[in-house]
Amino acid sequence: MAGRVPSLLVLLLVFPSSCLAFRSPLSVFKRFKETTRPFSNECLGTTRPVIPIDSTDFALDIRMPGVIPKQSDTYFCMSMRLPVDEEAFVIDFKPRASMDTVHHMLLFGCNMPSSTGSYWFCDEGTCTDKANILYAWARNAPPTRLPKGVGFRVGGETGSKYFVLQVHYGDISAFRDNHKDCSGVSLHLTRLPQPLIAGMYLMMSVDTVIPAGEKVVNSDISCHYKNYPMHVFAYRVHTHHLGKVVSGYRVRNGQWTLIGRQSPQLPQAFYPVEHPVDVSFGDLLAARCVFTGEGRTEATHIGGTSSDEMCNLYIMYYMEAKHAVSFMTCTQNVAPDTFRTIPPEANIPIPVKSDMVMMHEHHKETEYKDKIPLLQQPKREEEEVLDQGDFYSLLSKLLGEREDVVHVHKYNPTEKAESESDLVAEIANVVQKKDVGRSDAREGAEHERGNAILVRDRIHKFHRLVSTLRPPESRVSSLQQPLPGEGTWEPEHTGDFHMEEALDWPGVYLLPGQVSGVALDPKNNLVIFHRGDHVWDGNSFDSKFVYQQIGLGPIEEDTILVIDPNNAAVLQSSGKNLFYLPHGLSIDKDGNYWVTDVALHQVFKLDPNNKEGPILILGRSMQPGSDQNHFCQPTDVAVDPGTGAIYVSDGYCNSRIVQFSPSGEFITQWGEESSGSSPLPGQFTVPHSLALVPHLGQLCVADRENARIQCFKTDTKEFVREIKHSSFGRNVFAISYIPGLLFAVNGKPHFGDQEPVQGFVMNFSSGEIIDIFKPVRKHFDMPHDIVASEDGTVYIGDAHTNTVWKFTLTEKVEHRSVKKAGIEVQEIKGKGSGGLNLGNFFASRKGYSRKGFDRLSTEGSDQEKEEDDGSESEEEYSAPLPAPAPSSS
């Protein structure tokens, strides 16, 4: 798979008498200076964006390039690339702004800003990828201070490559003289690794409803903390106009410890905690927002417009560098009964002086707007109605996905124009929270007041409508012609459903080493195979595929983790001091683990209840080869539940499938290296993953670098068919089968390719793609393995982000059982459930305003955005292969 974009180089200083080749910060400044935009002559302060401090540290001056806002409540954004390529750490912030001209500033980190101009209106967006808030300054608020030894990680493999500054000019009366503004922030960065890494924990309500006229409404959020210890040192609260007080606590053994309590009407900067608070595994994090519905004529829901509300608590923390996670979220209330004992202070509003009141950026509203239903308000000039193309951009954002990778495709406007126009109108009504045909908006609001369940119902309806927009080739609407095979049965899935990430599953934050394999044991527990502190990189093997890092010794921690599928608790662990570079994992019907190690070139059978070592070992330790007794970087194992036959995909430097008896005796092999651009059946370029289809007597192989799936008969080894789609791109990394369905994940696209990295659900009989899916929290980078349970739950492990995601069905599933001769026997209907991506779907709930929607999407501090987890896992490489060589994994 293609590697990440080249990472940032740390600035190096040359010492003539030293053996270390450091480069001077001044040389970095000179290199950077040629591409930087000049500051206005009217601006005060430095005109040098990079300022060397000493041999390891430098300052970065991020300023507006001399702007003049023309109207109040203007948001300007500008970006600056990190001028070094390797990992660096932000250890201090200094605001360069006056409250006479600037209302507030936000600093984000990301990999690509929304514009390449010297500055732009933030309505156009902040970042094209995920943005992470690093710093906030507001008038009358204290500056953010990082504790000694704490830094935000930037650059390198996982850190942000760009800083984006957002400045809000509230009252522009100070600009009557047309002077130019260069407000901003100065950063102190160091290339010295920091022992403690800063991160952000976002607690956010997604389903609060505030009834009109209600005097007091509480919105509670709580989650059990399931990670390494974090130490809280600052917090930020956020609501709109109805919020009175926001409080956050750590609850341990029934004792409530205050993290922070503040009025959201005060400047919404980060405030230091009064006393340091540590949070450990098993603690409960709890937050309460207190609202009032007085003065409102309609129920108020969570959303991004001025008439909506938000309940957000941002917790800034630090962790030990080796365990650091840079972003975590909590959007549930897992312990509602606990709030019966919440300290009384959480229910008491904080008095706010009029001169300290925070204007709510784009959420600011006037008194008359609050009294007039939004649907009756005249459209402002700048609120252009979305056209058809923009509507699909909206759909992609409602689903929490980028426009260029959204799985909701544009339909052909020349087909069924009238019915599709009605469909668009119906979706618009769903998103606006109206019933189709209901003309009385006030009656509709009264009907929905206080009923949060309707929000979820309408999301389900929205997903059902969205599914009808998928192009015909992405849907299975009728019974497909079955494959030949007399007397065999295969469930045929034909209904609309969608895989969604289970947002309440905390396993995404487990963060073991590089996750190479996932499987399910007979109890349906998730089992993870990971590499601990070992990584597969360009130095791991020589040209003959011999492992070069044996001196590191085996991985000293447990590499096999048994995870509770519900709460992600670690139930059991094993595999210490056994493996060097774990790869494939499968589990047979008796619960035995079958694993491969590409460094050892071996396959192991392990009894999870036996601590004495492997039951069976195939291959020779550290000896690559291609005969009956050797493997060369074997990738996966499959064990036939009926016959006990063992199938091994071998692998990165061999192109074959090898069969062994249940006792480990060689039986046969098949397959050969691909030749040319159109590989024949039975030819492989990295057979990477196996999936047995026992009742059909088939073995399917993810032919990774040929971007296809090949299926063979297990008895005769005869080629049955190929499954290949253009949406796979250049790779198919892993596959998993459950009756009727085949699941797969592809690889990161090469530069210039259009196909994104994502998961696929296919009708096994026809091979057609039924659904495409991807996560909400974090993103796929190298999804390395996939496993599905028969209830439709899917787990995917990523070898680059060190992450495991859980996905579940969110819509109705219909499937028919058919005989292979084509006779329909029965129809079964069922319903799956799973976590919904509430994300930002509220954004345009009450009207499609480009300005209102885009500004919400740029307000990185007010939306569910996360950055990479900050892990330091590297791209896997196989040893050099004849061109074209596949990327390794």
C-alpha cells in the first residue's frame, strides 16, 4: 500500500566538531523565507515568521497578513506550513492581539488548509482534512499555558503539517481609520522530544432537547475512561445563548472531583484547572450543561445555527509520550443514575457581568429572531439556496465524510427527474425535521417539542432515503443468478442497509502496537494480534527477505489480546516473548489461534489456555524459502471446520497457497507469481488474506496487489471466479465471509488515484457491492485485517493508526435463501442496529444556508473533529521485489 505523504523534517543545526549533522535554524528560516507572504508595512511586530532561538528551538510567528474587516462578525483564516519536516513540539503560545480589535482567535493543526491564499473568509472552510484545536484566545480571558515538559506533537509521521489561524473580528468600529490588522499568535517549538504529550478530550451532547419555556434543562454526558492515565490541566466550555453553566468532573469510587466549571457566556478560551486532576482506567468522566428554554417559542435541539444549542466540554490533558493519544471523545451518557449525586454547584448559574459576555461568533442572534420561527424568517442575501451539486456536498458532510470520498453518489439527473426531485424535497424535510405534507411549522414544532426520540427516527429515515440515491451498480435490488452448484444453498442479501461505526464502542482508543490481525473466538470475543513496540519498515529485511533486526529480541509484551465486544475491556492476553513481526490471525472452531510471523517465516498453532508454548509450528525459524518446509513471509491461515485442513497464504515473497493436513503434513500447493498487467487465474501478487466458504467448499484469497479476490474449490483447487471492482483501487488487503456476504478493505490510494481507502460489503453470490463504509472517529490509513460475525458486526484493524474499529448494521436487512439451481425458497427479514454517525447532521436542520452550514464546518472547536492518534507506527515494507514492487504490510 502507498505510504503516507512524506513527513516533516526537524530543523537541524550543523556543528563542525560534532558527529551529528544538525542544520542551523537560520538556514531553515532562509529556506522558508522565500515562500512566505510579506506582512503589511503598517503592521507592528516582527516580519520574520521563523525566529531561531537556539540550536534546538525556534519561534513561529503566525499573523494575519494585514487585513481590514469590512463588517462586524467577520471571520478570517490564514495558514502557515510547519517549516521543518521532522517531528517538533509546541511548548508555548503567546497571543499577539488586542481585545480592542479582535474578539477571539482559534489555532488549528491539520494536514491541508482549505485555501492556499494569503487569507480567506472562514466560511470557505478551515481544513480539508480533520482539524485539531491547539489554542484558543478570547478577550478578557487568560492565555493558555502548557506545563513544563508538555508539548503538542506536530510534524513527523503523525503530527499536523499546517497551522490554520482563525480570527473573529466582532465589532469593527476600531477599523474606521482603515488600518491593517496583523493579529495572531507566536509559538515556541522545540525539536527535543517531550516526555509528555498534550491532547484533547471532547465531551459533547448530541441529543439534548430544550422545551420552549422550560426554566431549567440539564444535559448530561458520561463515559468510562478506558485508556492510559491522563492528567488534566485546562478546559474550555461551549454552548450557545441558552447555556447557563457547564461543569465537568472525574468520578472515582463515588467521589466527585471538579475538573472545571464555567459560564459559557464568558470568553470561551481554555481556563487552567484549579487543581490538577488525573484520570485513570475505569474512572467515570461526567459533564453537565444547564440550559433554560425561557423566551423560546419552539423546542431547541443540538445543532450549529443560532437557534440551536450545543453542550461541549473540551478537556486539555497530557499523557506519557509512549502512550499518548491526541484526541478522544465522549458523546454518551452511560451512567445517568450517577448524576443523582452530582455536586449542587453544577446546577447553579455563574453570574456574568455585561462587559464580559461572550458574543457567540456565528451563533449570535437578535431578540426578534428568537421570537420568530426560523422557517418564517426571510432569507438573508448571503444565504444562497443549495443547488443540486451542493446538495450532495451537504449529504457528504451530514454523513461525516469528505465530498471527494462520499459513498452517496450523484444520481443521473436525466433519469426519473420528477420522482428524484420529490425525493430531494423529502430529504430536505427530513433534515429540516418537518413531516412531509405538514404545512404548519408551528404545529410541527409543538408536536416534536421535548421528544428527542424523533431526532433518531428521522436520522434512520434519512439513511433510508440516502440509500435510494446510490447508483444501480452499488445496490442489489433483485435476486441475482446464482453460481452453478447443485444442491447447495446460499443466503442472498438484497435489502438496503448500511454499516456504521459503533460510536459508543471505546475499543477505538485501545491503541496497542501495529494491529496486524483481528479474529473472533467461539464466544464471539474480539481477538487482536499486534506488534507491540516493533514496526515493519524499510530496515526490517534485506534483499533476500532475511530479518535484520533480530538483535531487538522478541516482543516483550503480550501480542494477543482478547477484547470484550461490548465494552472493549481486555479479558485475556498472551503471546509475550514469542514473536518478532506478527501478521495474520485466525481462530478455528475449537478456539485455537493460528498466527503467522513474517520475520520468523513461520505459522503457529496456539491453545489460548495453554501457557507452555505453541501446539504446532510450521516453517523454519528465520529461514525464508519456497519448498515444503519453508515459507517466505506468510500472511494468513484458514482452517477448514469440517476437515481440519490448514491453508496458508505464502506470502510476500512467494505467490502460493499451501495446504497441510490437520497434523501439519504438507499436502499440496497452488499458485504462481503474476505476469504482466492482466494476471491470470491462480496468479498472485501478495496473497494477503484468506476466507473459507465451507458449505460451498471454496477458499477465497485477497490477491492484494492485483486488487482482486480469487475463489477456488478446496477439493480440486480449481479456479471458480474473480471478484474485482474499480472502487477497490490498487489493493485488496483483507476479506471476511459470513453466509451470504463478503466483506473487504482496500488500501490507501496512490498519488493521483481517486479511489479512497474504505470497507466494502458484497453479495457473495453475485459479487456486487451492496455497501461502502468508513469510520467516523479517526480515519483508515492501512486497514490491515477485517473480521465479521454472523450478526453483521464487523471489526477492522489498522496497522498504521494502531486502531481497531467496530461497525454495525444500521438499517433493515432483507435476505432470501435460494437454492443454487435458482429456486427461491424463503424470504427472511430482520433489523440490525448500531451506532449512528450523528456527527454534524444537525448543521442545516432548519434551512440550507451555505453560510450557516460552511461556518459550522469551519468551527473546528464546535464540531466532532479529531486528528490522528499520534501513534508512531510506520509504513510496512516488504524487502525489494522486482518492479513493480507492492508496498508491504
